[in-house]
Amino acid sequence: MRLRTQMKSAPVKAKSTPKAQASSSTKLYGELAIENNKLERFENRTVARRYLIEFTCPEFTCICPRSGFPDFATIYIKYVPDKWCVELKSLKLYINSFRNDKVFHEDVTNWILEDLVELLDPHELEVKGDFTVRGNIHTVVTSRHVKQGSSSAMKSLKKKSQEGFLTL
């Protein structure tokens, strides 16, 4: 996997009480799982036909690299698998790993796409970041990947996709 190169937010210093020191040095199992996340895949067992897989991740968070304020989004992922499918728990931990990262909306949407394309090599993949309104501006970033030679064979799937996100 490609390493993200954005700046990580500095850790918050704990108060100097013994209770605060103990709680800041002990990480919870969820924090450890997120820190040690690795996207995983499994073999697509239905290669006889092309089909669409859709995920909605409604609790995405990251940090604005200019203000330091949290950004919230719903991440939509749609893809047509070739030989591989993404394992859901690993996807959940991967998405949660951005929560303390200082990153622009455009970058994080494209990083998610690039990492999934590298892992899965799908026929098509789309990642849409629908970010919560900040400063009276609603940001939606959509990035797409189409494997060379795959687009023309999948036109019938476009009719089945309710919102037509994929360029099939």
C-alpha cells in the first residue's frame, strides 16, 4: 500500500495526574486495530458475470489541514470487481484511520480510490466524498477509475445503478 504523506496531528498532552497518565498510555483495542489496519481482499467467487458492489461509510472524519477543525463526510464506494473483493472489516478500519489525519477533501477521496485500485484492480471503481457543510459550502468530490478495455462491456449495469455514478 502507498503511504499517506500528509501531516499527522500532534498528540494532545495529558494532564499530569496519575489517572490521566495511566489512561493516555493505555490504548484501547479499537485504537490499536485502527493504527494497525491493512486493507485486505478475498477472491471474487462470481466471475461469471459483472456486478456492482456499493458501500456507504457515513461516519468518515478527518482534520482540516488549514484550520485544524474536524471534517465529517459520508464516503460512497462503488465498484465492479474483477478477481478480488475488499474485506469489509479491513475497509472499516482503513476508513477510520483517517480520523486524526490533516488532509484536504480532494486528496483523501483520491487516496481512497488509489489504494482500492491498487488492492483490487477492479473493472471500475468510484469513490465519492460527500462532506458536511462548512462555512456555507457543501463539498462533494468524486473520483473514478476504469480498467482499460472494461467500460464498453458493462453498459447494462449503468441502467441498474440508481444514481448512475459509474461511467459504465
